[in-house]
Amino acid sequence: MSNLSSIKSVIKSTQKTKKITSAMELVAASKMAKTRKAMYQALPYAETMRRLVADIAASNPEVKHPFFQAHSEGEPIYFVISSDRGLCGALNTMLFKRLIEHMKQHNAHKLCLIGNKALQLFKRVGGEIVDYKRFLGDQPDSAEVASLMAQVVDLYLNKSVSNVYLVFNRFVNVMTQEPTVERILPIEPEVAEKTKWDYIYEPDSHTLMGEVAKRYLNAVVYGALLENIACEQSARMVAMKSATENAQSMIEEMNLAYNKARQAVITTELSEIIAGADAV
């Protein structure tokens, strides 16, 4: 009977776990839909800023702004975007693996972090953390991102770092997230389409180019943050779906084991009754 009680206890606890994972799956699906909507809404602004940077750079090739000039002074810095919480499969693990490989190749140590998981990792394994933000939520404030990016931009303009790499998970689809390491400074503007007009600048083109470039960088980083949140929610949804299915499979197996054990107990009791009757 003790075996039956232990099996029944496991079944009950697994059923409770299944309810939790099922609820988490639904919550993650809902949050993913909202984050994907926000991600797609941010794309037009980033794309417009990208075209504007390309147009200004093409119309003023004589203007040499530091944002567009490569230099070799200092080491690279990595702007890393991770999740704050776990239970999202191997999302952060694959991202950190790609990041650490890239850092070893470039002998780099400087980091600017968004996300509690990244902070925990580099506090443990080491690294020069310039600054960090965590627990920004599912609808992060762009001002928080801009304040971090301003510090990184200052380091680049002061030639304390040679390159700035953005590290995040790119959203491919619900089932696929791609760990990405992308250089964002110095800026390599796209080749602009030929136009028949020129711009009139107020103030001068050099100042305007710097301000537009800063807005462009902020838009790129904020878009990457939204994309990483969408990846986190989709990965969590898939992980919780898998956990729910595994729990259901375990419940079915335990129910079968319980029925077999119960049948064995009944058979034993019947055998004892029959044996006792024969003895009488």
C-alpha cells in the first residue's frame, strides 16, 4: 500500500506542475504577441534613420565624422542584451557561448549589459563591466537604453574603445532565435540612392550628422532589445509547452504503474482469501 501511496503522490505533484507550466505557456504566448507587435512598430523609425544616415553621408562625402571613421585605439566593447529570467530553454546559453568565443578572438574584456542573466554570468566569469541595466520589463523605456548607449558612445568618441558590438538574439520565427554579434560602431552607411536634390543644413552638416547618428544607434539598440524580449517569450512558450507535454506523458506512465500496482495488491488479497478458505 505504501507503493500505491507514493505513486499517487507523484501523480498529484506532476499534475500541479503541469497546471503551472501550461499557465506559463499561455502567459508567454500572450506576451510574445504584444512584444512582436512593438518590435514591428519600431522598425519603420529605425529604417528611416538608417536611410537618413546614408543620405547625409552620401551627400557630404567631404565631412569626416568620428562615428564613421574606424580607428584601432583601445579594445572592442560589447553591448550585451540578455533576459532577466530563466525558463526559456537554451536562449541565453547559446548567446553567451557565441559572445565568449567572439571576445576571445578579439582579446576583449569591456562590457555594457542589459539583463540580469548577463550580469550574473560576467560577475562569475569576469569581465570589465562599464555599466548595466536589469529588470527593464516587457515594455522597456527607451530613455534607459539611451543612457547606457551614451556612455558607450563617449568611450568610442574618446578613442577608449575601437569597435562597438551589439550582442542579442535575433527573432527569426517562433521556433527559431539566432544569437547575433553585430558591429554598430563605426557606422558603415548603406549606399544611398542617387537623388537630384541636396539638403540645406541647420546647424552645419557635421553637427547634424552626429545627432542623427546617435538617434540611429539608439533606435538600433532599442529595436534589438525588443527583438530579444520577443525571442525570450517565444523560447519560454516553447519550453513550457514541452514541459507540459512531458508532464502529461509522465502522468500517463504513472497512472499505468499505479493501476498495475493496484491490480497486484487485489490479486494478492484474493489469493490470501482463497488460501485461507482452502485451509478451513
